[in-house]
Amino acid sequence: MPDLNWSQVRETVLMLELSAVQIEAAMKDSDSSVDVLTDSFTTMANYMRMISDTIGTLPDHGEVGVAKQNLSGVSEHVSRMMHQAIIAFQFYDKLVQRLGHVGLSLGELSELVGDPQRLFSPGEWVNLQHRIKSKYSTREEIAMFNAVMQGVPVQHAVDKFMAEMDGKSDDIEFF
């Protein structure tokens, strides 16, 4: 005998809303830590420029010249490490954007599933898909979305997306 007070639609909506809120909470928690890292990184970069400028004023000969050469090598190494840190910050920014899109999409999906007037309307589902697709910022994400909408198994589309992202260089990308 079914429980008349229970609804799989209501339970689905609750789980979707919970997932969206958990993503939002995790992003807010991580923002403060990343802010501290960003401020620390910026300060270190400024100090590194000061150190490099000072090294450049040292004489090239004698014991000081040897020290200058050693410090220059270390300075270049630290600069390369800072470049890698910039790439890591960029990755974090992309991650936050993607998670934000997922949270918003889950919220919109929850609203659609929770509205009996819209739930069985194919036009509403197409509109939702268009809104979700419009949030993607890279061609790889759009290709993954299109593949899934065309019937490619989700895991296959994600695996292809991840392989394409792994194949990208470590250059800084502005978006």
C-alpha cells in the first residue's frame, strides 16, 4: 500500500536543492582561503620583483658576482613557480565558475521538476537546456553538453572532455 504523504517528485526536488546549496556553501568556504592565498601570493610577487631588481644592481665580478649569479638562478626558478601558481589560481577560478553554473542549473532543474504546470512541457525542458548551455564558457564544455543531448553516454562525454582539457597547455588563458 503506497504512502500517500510521500512523493518522489518532492523528494527529487529536495535532493536537487540540497545539492545546489551544498555546492554554494563549499564555494563560499573556499573563497576565504583562496583570498588569503591570493593576497599572500601578490605580496610575494611584489617582494620577488624587489629582490630581482636589487640583484640586478650587484656587480658581475668577484664573490658578489658569484652570489649575483646564484641569486639570479634562484630568482628565475621562483618566477617559474609563480607562473605555475598563477595557472593554479586560474584553474580555481574556472572551477568556481563551473560549480556556480552547476548549482544554478540544479536550482533551475529543481524548480522545473517541482512545478506540475511545467514538468511535462517539452518546451520548458528545451528552454532549460538552452539556459544551461548558455552558461558554458569553453568550446569543450559546449561540445560535451551537445554530445550528451545527442545521446552520447554521459561518462563517455565527460571522459572526452577531460582528455581534451588534459591536452591543453599550461599557458595562462583569459576568459
